[in-house]
Amino acid sequence: MTKVISHEPDASRYTLTVDGQVLALADYRINGNSISFNHTYTQPSHRGQGLAAEVVDYAMNDVELNSTRRVVPMCWYVAQWFDDHPERSGLLTR
């Protein structure tokens, strides 16, 4: 089993694939100095395994390390992720 998490900037999303199949993703839109995460999705048969959390964690690390943008959590899951990780609140903006 090969798990890969990657950024697909042309599609404005981060994905988690297993053996080439997309199992979870986080979509975003760039708005000037902010990046709005507006949708996360996990294949129904793979929910409850923490895959979306892995994608969001990867995405937040990527935003922090490779840009100066701040995050707008438009998706309820991303908002919940920040509630669960208050130490990362420095990435947030309104």
C-alpha cells in the first residue's frame, strides 16, 4: 500500500491517494493574501480513519512553510481542525 499526500496547485487542492486512488482531499481558493479552504472530502468507505486530518495537516504545514498567506477556514472540517489544534491559530485570518 502506497500512501501519498500532495499539493495539486493547478486543481487548487491537496490530495491523499492510496495506490493511485484519491481517498481524501481539501479544496481551496486563493484570495490575495489569504487562502480559503472551502471543502474537504473523504471517500465514504474510508471515513473515520483520519485521512482528512492528514490532508489538512499537510496543507497547513505547506501553507506555513511555503507562503505568507493566512488561512480562512470556510469548510466546517477545517474549522474543527483548528479548534482541535489551537497551537496553529497563528495561521488564521478573518
